[in-house]
Amino acid sequence: MSTVRRLQFFVNLSTKWTLGNRIPPTGPGTRQLRMAGNSSTDQLRIHARNRQYEGFDREHEGTWRGPFTFIASADPQYGLTAGWNNPGLLDWTQEVELTQRGIERINKMKPRPRFLVVLGDMLDAMPGRPGRDDQKVSFTEVFSKVDPEIPLVFLPGNHDLSDSPSMEDIKLYRDTFGDDFYSFWVGGVRFIVLNSQFYADSSKCQEARDEQDTWLNEQLEDVQATGCKHLVVFQHIPWFLKNPEEENEYFNLDVNLRLPMLEKLRKAGVRIIFCGHYHRNAGGFYKDMEEVVTSAWGLQLGEDKSGLRVVKVTEDSISHQYFSVDDIPLES
């Protein structure tokens, strides 16, 4: 499939769901989620509230305690694979299987990762679209199987909110997955979670965008005043894919915002930014600040295999390696 066609698929995905003669939500993925018998998100351990993450606060985690590992994943995007090949088909059996296999291996890792972050696009159907609620139920059922000692960290992708989110879309996200931007501490390392959709299109939610902007400034000022071992940012859409000065496209953020924001984050001491969205591995450096684009846990658009990134944090460095789902190392 050509790059143009791929791009058009993503840009017009919400329109495709509304076309006639589509298959109703009775595919294997839907049958599986209905068997789960759970129509709520109660099983998801949601700890991101009030711009913090319960248990991952400065008081309990603000001091360096030695090296640790966490898992960075992106775009499980329940329903995309079937819809990519047959737009309108509501089936997410493949995503369920891939995430189940990955979770089984994550749960066996020794030592346990300190947390598992999903860098957005948990679901494929945007708010109000067919399959959204069923995908949410299935996602909840699968991710509730993550070891309780491995906290789940969520942040919004464009499919979780919509390409041009409204305040209602943001509220729905927060009710399901917790806050859309917040910060937390693990072992002396400070993590900042951003809602990157505000940088793509905030025309219907300027109030929320302004709130994040003010909050981010406060966070960066606090870092300057109090310090931390490392400063890490999580967001869905990459600022850039390979080169900070590359042209604008669907998978990156506008260069006129990109460059000043990259400089702002770097000056504040951000060491590394983890992103998803691209469904391929990519990334690079802005001066001495690294950006890592992690390929999808679900559908691939390049040569990578569905997988996850194992991130190792030491006192002096942050290193990372991408593994296919079945090759996730059990000992880190």
C-alpha cells in the first residue's frame, strides 16, 4: 500500500466508519469481548488523577534507589488491523492476541518492570464511532491481566480523543483512562506525560490546551528549582520522525511549534522523549536531547514486528531496545 494511501486512511478513518454497507460488530473480536461480561473500566487500575499518579509521587519515589527497567509500548489500537484491510470491519482478534502474548511475557520479567506505559492509541474507533465501547471493554479485559505490581501508565493518542477533540471527548478519555496530562516520579526520575493532540489541533478545546501549557511551564520551573536524576517526557505524536527540521506531515507536529518546544524542553533538562503514532521505529536527536519513536504493539506500517521497548535506567544513562512480542527478554 502506498504512503499516500496509508496517510489517507488515517486522515479519513472517522469518515470511513460512517459509510454504508459496513459489517456490524459481530466479528471474532466482538464475540470475545462479549464473553468477558464486563462493560465497565473498573478493572483498569487508573491512578492518574489531579495531575499526579497515585503512589508515584515525590515523597515516595523522589530519591534515586538504583537502576530500574520500564516498558514503553505504543498503539495497540484495538481494531486497526481488520479495518486497515477491510475498512468498516469491526474485529480486533489480532490485537487481542498480540497484547495477551506481550503481557504474558511482561508478567514473567525478572526483575519486574517498574511500570508499563502505553503511548496512546489504545483503541482504534474514535469517540462516538461504531465499536468504540466494545473495544474499550476488550482492552480492559486484556490489560487487567497485567501483574498488579506493574502499574499501567496511559496517555492519549489521536484515536483515543479524535483528531480534533472537543472538551467532551477529553472528559470521556479522562473518565476511562485517567488524566490526559500529568507527572510522576519513579526512583528519583521525573516523568512528564503530555497530551500531544493539543499540539496537533486544539481548535475545539483551547481551554484544556491552555491548562496544559500553564501546567507544563510550572512543571519545568519546578524541575529547575528542585532537580531530579533524569527528566523524561511521554507523548503520542512525535515532534519529528528523523530530523528536527523535517517538513510537516501527518505523523509529526508542525515545525513552527516543534522547534521552540524542543528547545524549551531541552533547556529545562529533558533527557529523552518517548513517542508512538508512527507504527514504525524511528527517532533521532535535537542537540543532546533524544527522541525515541516506538513502533506499534499492533499493526505495523513498516518492516518492524509488533513489539515493545525495554528501557533501562541507570544513574548516568537511559538505554532502550525494541523487541518483537515473542522476543521480550524475561531477564533484564
